[in-house]
Amino acid sequence: MKQFIKSLPKYGECFRYLCSMFPKVSEAKLKEGVFTGPDIRKLLFDSLFSETMGDKEKEAWDSFKHVVHRFLENTKDPLYKTIVQRMLTAYEAQGCNNSSYVSK
């Protein structure tokens, strides 16, 4: 999540939406992608947030949501490696800095 937020254009519609959604969070924290669990859940269920994104941003966000729902919740999808790899690929296309490794 942090890398995704940091890769967003700071003057773009998506980042402005984040600022309006979390007015009490400092701009510095928003720019660095510092969010609490409840804030992340709020974004996961906000359909308007994804509507402010471009194609690459939306693909990266959707893949992040897929990882959360299929891997980080109580059940672990048998295809979790594929799901995580898809997210990493989408993040790379978005311009996120990742130093993650997924073993095959």
C-alpha cells in the first residue's frame, strides 16, 4: 500500500481524493503512504477511490485488493504465489519501488 501511494502523482486526481478523504492526516504522511489498518480498510471498500485512477493505477490497486482478500485475510488461496506475483508486476508497471522476492 505504501509503495502504491508513494507512486501516485502528488497533484493528480487520485492523490487529491486521498487528501479530501483523510483531512486530519498530514500531507507528509499521505505523501509517504502512512496509513492505519482502519484507513486501509476504508479505502478498500471505497469505489470512488478507484474511479479517480488511471488504467495502470487501477490495475495496481485492484491487484493489491486481490492480495488482501485472497492472501492476507483468514484464508490463503492455493494460488497465492500467482496472485502476489501479479500484484508485483502491476506495481512495477505503476512505477512502485519493490524489493520483494516470490519464490517459485
